[in-house]
Amino acid sequence: MSDSSERPAPVSLLQAFWFWLKLGLISFGGPAGQISIMHQELVEKRRWLSERRFLHALNYCMLLPGPEAQQLATYIGWLMHRTWGGVIAGALFVLPSLLILIALSWVYLVFGDVPLVAGIFYGIKPAVTAIVVQAAWRIGGRVLKNAWLWAIAAAAFVAIFALQLPFPLIVLGAALVGYIGGRLAPQHFAVGAGHGEAGGAHAPALIDDETRLAHTYFRSSRLALILLAGVVLWLLPMGLLTLAFGWQGTLTQMSWFFTKAALLTFGGAYAVLPYVYQGAIEHYGWLTPRQMIDGLALGETTPGPLIMVVAFVAFVGAYGQPVFGGDSAFASGALAAVLVTWFTFLPSFLFILAGGPLVESTHGQLKFTAPLTGITAAVVGVILNLALFFGYHVLWPQGFAGAFDWVSALITLGAGVALLGFKRGVIETLLACAAVGLGLQLFS
């Protein structure tokens, strides 16, 4: 087709705004599912950027602490429309989820255990497992092009599944192997470079492999300005909270705790959850273990980053300890959710807007890209481990000593066939599985 062989028309900021809003409303399935959706929409369907540019940005985001899918959206938004494009893309990726979770958290606390809601969750959890498996399959199919990269993915899986090594150590190991491999066998770490399938087989993208954009060049003055803005945007609300509630106040401590979570935890939402669990439940007592599990289920079944479970944690914690008095439980919870979201995601924006020009300067240089290729291969193994983790908790709800849940297994199998066999969308698969769970609850 002639239209598929031509470069797409330029995209206005308004067009991008509506796309990022839509993405924020439909981005289900956790980071793996969200990255898959972005790849389908931006690389395969709209061709706003090339495969190699997408993977280059993804590799950088995988290195950072924080939610990699939201950071990837911010990076692509910045690449296309400068700083405001990045801010809009990153914010719209989060805002719908924040508003939905505030509402759902209130419903959860007020109405308690509702059987119909439990039925919907029962159907959705197996679907989420299948979505993560699909993401590992899709990313692996794009990245694992030779035995070297397959070996890295397998080693990463063994490291996290059997040896329980921390994610940052796996990232560093994969980067080291990629660096050495890029020097000893560069042809195996230049994924898509110089081979038929990366060249003429794909239609040109709006931002192609060799496209250079003026705002992506590094300038020290711009870096200093962004860092200064970041410091002000952190100090101002933190200072106001300290003045209003004291350093030991609930809102102040929540803001400080989730700032540390954003900066000290690598590997995205799934790596940060143990840290949040330990601090929010064991140290601060903001919520119970059961509430944390329910909040994770809510996070899995709403659009946006899974790390948005922090909004649930904050809402529940402040709702139970109202900062404005006993009649202000909802206002306290909503304010806590907004503040925690701000402090959790602020570092992500700074990492992208400050580091983007440096990353773009490494595009096409094998000594920089080979370690990132190694990291991406390792991430495939980590995502596969996550799928097994979900599968274990879904199929053996009481542990291996308990009964195997055959109904959940059938729902998982059906969702997998729909996603991988019939190429159905994430949203319709989730809705179908939710309907199955609801039907089982109504007619059992």
C-alpha cells in the first residue's frame, strides 16, 4: 500500500494530548501490558517512532528507579514535543488512574467485602497473569534474536527465581555481559542493525532511526534549569506539609516515605512492592496485609501504572487517621493519595527530562547500546518470573499445600488463547474474564 510506505504526517501537540489521554484510560495489564500497548500503537500502528528508537528509550527507562511504562511515555512525549510533550504524556498516563483509585478506595472502605466485586476480581486475576505472559512473549520475540540474548534472559530468570538475587544486581550483570559481548561479538548485540528485517521490511516512521531533533541535543544550561525546577517542586510542598502538620505528621511521613521509594527501588512496580509492604504495613501501620493485597488487585484492574497502588495505600492510611478531624476522612484520604502520587512520580519526570538528551546522544553507538540490549534481554526473564509469581498466587490461593484452582486455570488458559491465539485486545480480554468471574459469583 502506498500510504504505508510513506512517512506519517507530523503530529500536533493537541493530537498527542488526545492520544496520551486515551492511553491513560486504556493502559491495563501492569508495566508489561502497558509497554506492549504503546508498542502496538506507536510503532506498529501509528509509526510515530521506529522500533529501534522505541527499544532505545525502553532500555533507558528499565535502568531507572520508578515506573518504567510511565517513564517511557514521558520519554516519547518529550521526544515528540519537547518538555511540555513529556509532561503531558507522563501526567495523563497517571491522572485517570489516580482519580479512579480514589473513588474505588472510598467504595472499598465504605462498602467492605461485596460478593459481586469479589467475583469480578476472581475473573480478572487470571487474565492479568495471561497478559504478563503475553508481554514476555512479545518483548522476547522482538529482542531475543540469537543464542547470546536467550542465554542472558535465561540467566536472569534463574537469578531472580531460584537465587532470589535483587533486581539491580541482575541489571548490572546484564549490562556487564552486554558491554563485554558488544566488544567480543558486536554482531549479536546490534539488534536490528544492518539486517533485512530492520531495514526495508518496515515502513518509515515519523521519528526514524536516523532522525535528529534539535531539542534532543545536550545543553548544560537546560540540565541545570530542570534540576533546579525539580528541587523547588519537591521542597515547596514538603516544606508546607512540615509547617502544617510537623515532620512526624501522617501526610509528611507518607510524602517522605514514597520519595525514598521512588529513588531507592529499581525494577518498576513489582520490585518496589516489597519495600512498600514492609514500610506501610510493618513500620507505619497505615493498612493491613489483607488491605494491601486488595489494593494490589485494584491496581491491577485499573488503567495506569501498577505503582499507583501507592495512592490506595495513602488513601487507606489517611482515611483511618483523618488529618482534618473525624468528619474529613474522604478529604484526608484524597489529599494523601494526591500528595503521594506527586512525590512518587516527580523523580521520574526529572530522570527523563534531564537524562533524555544524554541518552539520545548514545543512539547508534554500540558501546552504549550493547549494555542496554543486554538489560532488555534480562528483563524478559524477569517478566517471565513475574508471570509465574502471579500464576502461583492465582492457581494455588492457599499455597501449594492447598487445592489447585481449576476454574482460575481455565480462565487463565482462555485469556492466553484470546491474547496469543486470536490476537484479542487487552481490554476486551479483561472485560470478558471479569464477566466470567461475575457470572460464577451470581450463579454459584
